[in-house]
Amino acid sequence: MTATTDKPASTPVETVTCTIDEVEVTVPKGTLIIRAAEQVGIEIPRFCDHPLLEPAGACRQCLVEVAMPDREGNLRPMPKPQASCTMTVTPGMVVRTQRTSAVADKAQQGVMELLLMNHPLDCPVCDKGGECPLQNQAMTNGRAESRFEDVKRTFPKPIRISTQVLLDRERCVLCQRCTRFSEEIAGDEFIALQERGAHQQIGRFDEEILDFAPPCGGHGHGDDEAPARAAGPVDIPLGVALPDTSGQPFASYFSGNTVQICPVGALTGARYRFRSRPFDLVSTPGVAEHDSCGSAIRVDHRRGTVMRRLSGEDPVVNESWITDKDRFAFTWQSAPDRLTTPLVRTDGELRPASWVEALEVAAQGLAAARDDGGVAALPGGRLTVEDAFAWSRFARTVLRTDDVDQRARVHSVEEADFLAHAVAGTGVGVTFGDLEASPAVLLAGLEAEEEAGVTFLRLRKGVRRGTRVFSVAPFASRGLARLDGTLLPGAPGTEAEWLGTLAAQAAGDLVPADADHELLADVAGALGQDGAVLLVGERLAAAPGAYTAALRLAAATGARLAWIPRRAGERGGVEAGLLPGLLPGGRPLSDPTARAEVAAAWGIDADALPAARGLDTVGILDALSIRQLAGVLVGGVELADLPDPEHARRALGAARFVVSLEVRRSEVTDLADVVLPVAPPVERAGSYWNWEGRVRSFGQALESSALPDHRVLDALAARLDVDLGTLEPAAAHRAVAALPAWTGDRAAAPDQQPVDPAPVPDGSAVLAGWRLQLDDGALQDGEPFLAGTAKTPVARLSAVTAAGFDVFDGDLVTVATDRGAITLPVAITEMVDHVVWLPLASVGCRVHDTLGVSPGDPVRVTPAEKGAGA
């Protein structure tokens, strides 16, 4: 099926006709027997088969009788039953399944008897009980009585594959789904078949084979446990890093998928283990809130508590996979610091208040601040589409300002112009399917595995089919290596130079002596192929001229361009106009026709809309700090994520009136005059606009009295005599669709020239970095099992750079500015010289907060013992 969708509509599909259980079936050539049977409603039992994994024929449960015509056309049966999950249909083939063949039925019963021979009878306590394919197929295709009289085989249990995935080996039926997923899909070969014959089992790679010395001297939790070779793989305590095939700590971001696809409960999640029965759970479809991919998930809850999250089935977006962050990081929504009642500041202290009082105080304070200097809006990047449009309308009609910016991160005016010109109002553009089918993909300012996990999986799937991946970055990350990618080495701030040079190469304007002509010609030629894609991330905002160069490169090569932000709500915020100078739907604020359309949809006069382009986030904070602005309305903004968190704290502290809409207590709520609690995703319905341009709707999972942003803003606006029309979720959704598609002129493309990097002073290096998928973010709080697989923060230096600072691999190094210092172990990496890479927001390494600088800025680097006083 997948093969046919990748072909142009005009390409005829070659088909074959066979017979399955006396039913004639015509399917595309290359279709597996098991898939052909499904198309006519015949289900063949299976364990190892999975539509997104390569055929393995490991469990042998899908055996069927097969007969094929010989050269003379005589139908000849094969001597033994065949695995239908590995054999493709051929013209004239006749297949008899367990429904019509006693041979196939007996073969399947025999396989089932073999599987159950050593399988434990622990269904009442097994996490898979109630949703277990082995249970179901034992009833439908197994024997009514057991002939086994011996003692079942047992193993020490459980084994920690990671801090969040546990293995009960005696349940395993050796279907190899987990090993195939780790090898084929994620590229993290952290689990594998070990031993042979009756001793064969699934487990972590043997540390002795890897020449890796495990913690605890090769023992498990207790002092009396046997050594590793005697008792099997070592049970390493919770929170201790585990080895992969390279002997490095296990840090896969996708391991939870193996739990979901395991057909027998051999692999279980540490958080969910023994907490509930599947048939006690209520399931609600949802959308993951941790990145901009819009992955489909399933929220399973019981008695008002979320027990687990699973991947949803969505072939066009995440298929059947999600990241471990999407799967396990949901406890933040019910954390102890969750806000459940409004707060109002009285005599310098926040106190609980009723909604009536809080809304009245907030309305009066905002009105006074609006009339005495103005009020800005900082919505943050995690809003649903409905909330984003309500924020946009509230800012323009109630606060009467264009000082609104959702970007709680490094940003620039060039980026705002780029988003208004090339992203807002463009609808569905590049899709995940396009990435799979693309001949070449260039990543700029984007580390796919860290910042958009499902995007990485779809890219990897494309790479297995022939997609070439290039990346402009300081070094080749492990994710890029698993994409078989080509690095275009560049220090932070030089991305514009790379993109501009590639554009010149594609246009034929480059002199070969100017650069590595062979590499440039290869990349430019690859991007010039039909279907090539240029993916740019939000980190390009720190490189002046990079977005401008990206547009020129796309124009020169014909490559399609897509922007992938890190936060779930940023694309929706762009569509809603949560940027200065931008109205909803990609309408320029300065365009009279655009203003008239928005005014008509909102029921106001066009002259009531702000006339001048407003301030961005940095400008808003600057204006608040000098009291040029009187107040600010803040959404889910983490001050530590801003380029200069200390300046943001001073600015909010200096503001005359601050209103915060937040789920949990934060630095902003501690500085606010009024705090209005809002509902987390699990307690409300809504939708996210993913980076492709798809609107991804989800329902409310838990009953709750908490209000989403759009309802809070509607109630607040009503007290200021403005009707937002977003009181109910359905009304908020209709308000999004009230504006027709914009057909007028778009905002002008950015025209920012690259800035030459400043010389790096002696004893300094240029800072590079990005956020890791698992870090110190607020949406991962309360999840110790997930935190156990986070990558250890390190300072990456090239060998030349490290030698210049007199440090070696594993030494401690101090990276410092006048603001503060961070000390981390050194990891010598093949990378650009005179650059130091740090994770931006990991535990013990909050770069913006501690150093007060951003990637591209110079920092001092010294050996730790010499850097204490830096």
C-alpha cells in the first residue's frame, strides 16, 4: 500500500491475482500473503508481524498452506506450511489458512503450544492482561488442554532495559519486534537477541561482550546476587546509565514504543507497571503537547487520573510511533504546584481569591495600565489554536496594542518578517510523507532528533529508502549519524554564509576557488532535484541573514521550504497573528484590505485596530523595565528560556501591573499581581497547528472545572465591555474559521545581510548549543523514570580547541561570562574549532540563566581548577 502511494497517479500499479480460502484476491505486486488476506477480511494469527517493520518470520504463528502453479500450470503444494508474513503473493497462488486447512490449523496450534510451554500463567498480574494478543490467539488458535507437565523455565526479573522500560524474560516469545524497532526505526540498538537455541532470549547487550564494566561490580541490587554471567544480564539500579552497543550510556528517545508493540507483556513501563488493568481504563484520543509534530496519542485514565499515554494510529503524521517524552511526560499536568484557584496580590502577597474578584481586579488593572502607557501581551508558545486566536483578538481589541509576541526564546525582526512572508497563512506545505519521498533534505538551525522527534523518525525512514540528509551544524550529532547525514560544518552565526554560498552555487554565481566547490556542488545539486526539502528551525533567528539566505536558496534550487519550531503552539500562534505587524491568516497589519477583513470578522471598526507595528519580546521587556509600558499580560512563559532571564525578571518586577495565565506556579506567577489558572491539555478540548500546517484536534480526557485560556480571556474581555465570542470551545473553534483565506499581498520577504562574526578573544570560544529533548524543562517535572534516560550534559570541544585550553577528554572545564559560570566534563568531538557546545537547558547547565548569553556569543573557557574565580 505504501509503495503505491509514493508513485505518481499516472503510473499504473502492477497487480497479481491469487486465491485465499477460495476467495479471489487482486493486490499490488509484492504484497505479503498476510496483508492480502486482511484485504478480504481473513485474519491470520501473528506475533512478529508489524506493518511498519520488515518481515522476520520469527514467531511462526502465521503458518498457512501454499500451492503455486509450476511451469506447465499445474498447481503444486509446497511441502511444508509457510510463514505468511514473509512470503509475497504470486500469480495463480492458492493459499489456505487455518479457516479451511487442517494442516495450517494444526501447525498454528503446535506453534501456540510451543510458545505457551514456558510462558508463565501470570495473566491476572501482567500489565498486558486484557489487551494481550497471546491471550486472544491462545483462545482462538490454541489447544483446549495442555500436554506440558514439566516445570516452566524462569529467569530473575525484572531486568531494566532502561530506567523506564522493564523486561520479564520468561514472557518473551522471541518475536523480535523490539529488536527490529530499535534497529530499523529508531537506530538505537539497545536490545538484542542473545545466545542460541533453548537459551536464546531478548535482553540488553552483554556488558562482557562489549568489554563494558557495569556498576555495582557486575551485581544487581543485593550483595548476595550472582554475577552477570551466572544470572544473565545485570539488573542495574534505577537512575544508573545503561550501555548501548557502543558502550555509551543508553539514551534512546523512542524506547517506549517497544513496550507498546510487545505482543505479550515481556516489556513493561516502569511508571505504569502494576498500576491498573487495561479494561479498567477509559481511553481518549489526544495530541502530544511537547513539540510541533502534532503526534496522535491515546490518553488512558481511571477515576480522574491519567495512568499512561500510548501512541495513536495516524499514518500521515506519526504512524504508530511517539517519543518517550510524548509517552511518559504527562505528570506535569497534575503536579503539586498546580494552580487551582485565582490569586490576587494584596499588601505585597498573593492570596487566593474568587473568580469574580480576580477577574474584576485584573480588568480594572489592565484598563488603567492600558490608558497609562499601554499593556503588552506575551502569550508563550504552547497555546492551542483556539487560545492563540483569542489572545490575538484580546490584544488587538481589548488591550488595543500590537505589542504582542509569542516567542519566549531567541528571536529577531528578520525571523518575524520571514514567518509573515513564508509561513503564516500558507496552509499545508511540506508533509511528513514528502520528507520520506524526498531525494534530499537540508537541515539548518534544526537538530531533528532533539527538537522534533517524530520528524527524525520519518527522516530516518526516508533515508532507508534513499533520502540524503545534510545538516549545517558545529558537529555531526548522533542523530545525524543515524541518518547517514553529511555535515556542513559551521560555527553558530555562520549558517547564513553556508546557505548563501549554496544559493550562489545553485545559481551559478560561485567561483570554485571561493569554497569547497565539490561539496557545494554536491549539496546544491541534490537540493535541485524534484522534491528536495529545506527544513529550517527557530535557532536560525540567532544568525543574522540566515532566513533571508534560506529563502534565496529555496528559490535558486526549487527546494520546498518548511519551518519547524520546537514548541507545540508556535505554528498556531503564527497563524493567529501572535507576532508584531501580523494579523491572523498571514495578513499584514499595514494592509488596508487585511485590516478591513479582520475588523469585519471581529465586529469592530478597522480604525480601532492598532496602526503601527508593535514591539517584539525583547522590546516589550525593555519597555517594561523603563516604565515605557505600564503592564503586561503573560501566558505560559518560562523566564529561564528567554535570552536574558535576569533582565526579564527585572522588567516584570518593574511593571506596574502584571496578569498571568498559567497552569502551575512559576517565576511569572510569583511576580504577577493577578494569577488566573488555566486548564492543561488533558482537561480541555482544543487543537494544535503542527509544523506541516495540519490542524490536529483533540478531545477532553478528564472532567474538570478548569478553564482554557480562551474562556478566561472571554470572561476578562466581557468585564471590559468587549465580546470575544470565545466563551465555549465550539464558539472559539468557529472564531478561528470566521476569517477567509488571505488572498492579498503577503508581507515583504526579509532582506537581512549576514554579519561577519566578531574576532574571538584569547581564552574564549564561540558558544554553540541547543536544547536536548530530555532536559530540565518544566513539562518533564515529576517523571524520574524518564529523567533516567536523559543525556549527561557535557561541554564539547574539538581536539585543537581543547589543547588550546589545556584540557583533555573527561576533564572538567568551566565556561564563564561576567554573569556566571558552568562547569562540565569535556567531550572531545570532531567539530568546528574555537567553538564550545553546551546543552542549553539541562540539569546543572541552564545557559541563558547562568551565563546570560546565547549561541553565537563569546564565552571564556578554562580548566575547572583554574576557572573557579572566573
